[in-house]
Amino acid sequence: MTRTLFSFGHGYSAQALSRRLAPDGWNIIGTTRDADGMAAIRASGAVPLVWPGEMPDLDGVTHVLISTAPTEEGDPVLAALRDEIAARAAQFTWVGYLSTTAIYGDHQGDWVDEATPPAPTAKRGRWRLRAEEQWAATTGLPVHIFRLAGIYGPGRGPFSKLKRGGLRRIIKPGQVFSRIHVDDIAQVLAASMTAPNPGAVYNVCDDEPVPPQDVIGYAAELQGLPLPPAVPYDEADLTPMARSFYNENKRVRNDRIKDELGVQLLYPNYRVGLEALLKGQ
């Protein structure tokens, strides 16, 4: 059987997935908002489509991935194509929506899991939660929700910033963040596609939530660079977006991706992930 994935918003995480699937014979179509993104999509093993613009052809599509950014009104894919997608629900084996752990809000460093009631405080969390609800409410679709922690990987790490200088260690006592390597996102999605469980929600993060300054400090150590200066959070000149991340403090559990999907993380903590990134440069 031919397997065809249509990926709305075929960016960093979706491209990691297509690099994993393409060697196994998958047909993959990935959208980009403009022609500048087409080369990266082709390099990942997918066929690019400019959307909005060209009309998506969903004939023969068996799997759908959505990672487009929501707006205040919700998900732009459903806003444009809800009726067509709903009418084709029976042809889809799997639909995946990439959300964020920001939907949980602030828990003052305590642990959260998929059963924790969403309580987003930041705009990005509220918008993602609304989009989650819209996809889950679309009748007949085999929707799977993936709540991603902070994403890093090739081209998205602290090494280049450290070399350029100017990177700081923002210190907020008790603050931790969860994170996930992009290749582990890809393997979680691929595992779910192999064993669909419509309605399932999965946290996608590594095993070790840690203070952000620990990550920067270890990256500097790996490169033999001086430790960047420490700046108290209250004195840091942060953008509103950056400050919103520090306003939420939680540890995210990832047991479900292991217990239900059998995932063994390639990069179970930031140290393993950073060491691999440095070797790959």
C-alpha cells in the first residue's frame, strides 16, 4: 500500500520526519508559505507546495501532519479546509497535530503529564490549546496531539551563539525547562504513525528538565569557551516572548511515549544531545 503524508507547515520538525520516512518509500508533500522554503523541503525528501497559494490535493493522502502556527482564531488549516478534510476523514489513517507543552501553563516547577488539565498563561499556549480543541472536535478524524517541549538540533543549538559572543546565562532560582531533540520528535511521530491511537495525547520531551543556564554552561565547556556571564532574571533585558517562557516553570513527564509507543530516546538529556551536535558540526 502506498503511504502518502501531507504535511501542512513543513518546517524544522516536519523535515526531520520526512528525512526519516522518505527512505522507506513514503510519498511526502510539504507546504511552505513562500518559494524560499522549497529547497529545504526537497532536501528532506518531500515535494514542496506553496500554501496558501496552490490548492492542496488530498487525493490518495493517508496521513496528515499539521505544524502550522495558530492565530487567535485557531488553526489556519481548518479555517481554510475544514469541510474538505472532514469529508475525507475515512481515508486518513493518522492525523497528527504538533502542539506545545505551554498549554500546561505554570506549575512552579512541579511535574505535569498528559492528564494535567491545561491552564495556559502565555498567548502561544492559549492559541495552541484552541487549535488542539478544534482538531479534536472535527468529526471522524483520527487525531493525535503531540505537545512538544523546547526544540533543538542541527542548526538550532547554543554553539554558534557562544562563538559569536554576547550569550548570557539568565538565572532565575528554581527555573527549569524541558527540551527535545528534533530527531526524537521524528521518531515519536513515526512510532505513532505505525501504531495509531486516535484521540491520544503525547508529551514529547527528554528525561531531564534542567535550568537553562546549565545547558549554556555545558555547551561552553564542550567548546572550551569561557562561561558566559550570569545575569539575574530581574535584571535581564528580555523580549516579551523570552520573558513569557520564564513565567512558566514545570517539569514535563514523557512516560507515555515510552510505554505506549515503545520509544527509546536517542538523546535522553541535553548532555548527550549537545555532544552529538558538536560532533556533527
